[in-house]
Amino acid sequence: MKDTLFVMALKQEAMGLLDALGADVIYTGIGKVNAAHALTSELTRRRYEGRLPVRVVNLGTAGSRCFRTGDLIACHQFVQRDMDVTPLGFAHGETPYETIPAMLETPLLFPDLTGGLCGSGDSFVTGALAMDCQVLDMEAYALAKVCRLEAVPFAAVKYITDGADADAAEHWPERLRHAAEAFAGFVHSRFTA
């Protein structure tokens, strides 16, 4: 576990349970900008200190319209659901004038979990979607992109808290304790021996 850096948006998603296991966790704050800045800063510092992690694992809560509440999903494909430059002829989710593909793909590190496509955006989804994504979060794409640029292996596991619908804002806070317990169980079973 010492070679894995766990990245989460909020301390509320872990409720101290990962710290109690001795996991190496950073909390980035909500959204793609906060996530990218925090992880880039952390990796830069660790590279300078000669202790770059073997892998980065993002744990976080998410909504989904196809997976059930309480499911742990191993996301291995990531898109920016709010990147929209279609009026200039670019595909939805594509960042113009960049060689990095619009969909980032990583190896499926946890094949025993159901895999899914994660759409990250700076909005809490409760209504219509412009892109068809199985899992909806606010940070994973940014974290995956930073890891790609920094050549550090990346994986993400999301706990489904809500249906990304009109009731999402009510259900998300109610399920944070369940998410924290699921993440603690996941980390304990996979990373401690």
C-alpha cells in the first residue's frame, strides 16, 4: 500500500477510515481544476523527493443511470462531459488542438469489479446529459490526464451514491458513510496483507 497514492476529492468520502488503515491519501477539493492542481503539485513534490508512487488510485463518489446505488465500479475510460466546442466542428468531449485523445483509457486494474466509462464535469448532475456516460463524477478525467502526462499508472474506483437525477442532491450526502465503508473495505482487501 505504501507505493500507492490514493486521491479523493473530499475527506467526507473517506470519513477517516482510510487514514486509520494507513493509506497514503490526498484530498483535492471538488472539480477538475482543483483535482488537476492538487495531484500535479503532489506528484511534482514526490518526484523531486525521489518517491513517486507506483500508481495513483482515485476513489470517489459518483452518480449513475445504469449502475445501482452501492455498486463499486472500476472506471478505465474517462471523458470530459462538459468540454463542448461542437460549434467549431469538434466532437463533444474533445479538447481542440491537442494530441491527447478525447477518451482516456487505462488498464483495468481491478477486473473483478464491473468496468465503466466515467464522464467528469464541473457540474453535479441532476438532469439531462449531453454525453452518454455510465458513471458521472467531477474529477476523474483530470486526474487520469495528469497521470498520463506525468507517466504514472492510474486507476479509479467509484461508489455509486445516486441516480444522477432529480433526487441526487438528497441521496449523495445520505450515502457518504456507506461510500467510506466501501472504500475502506476495498483498500483493506486489495492493498494490505
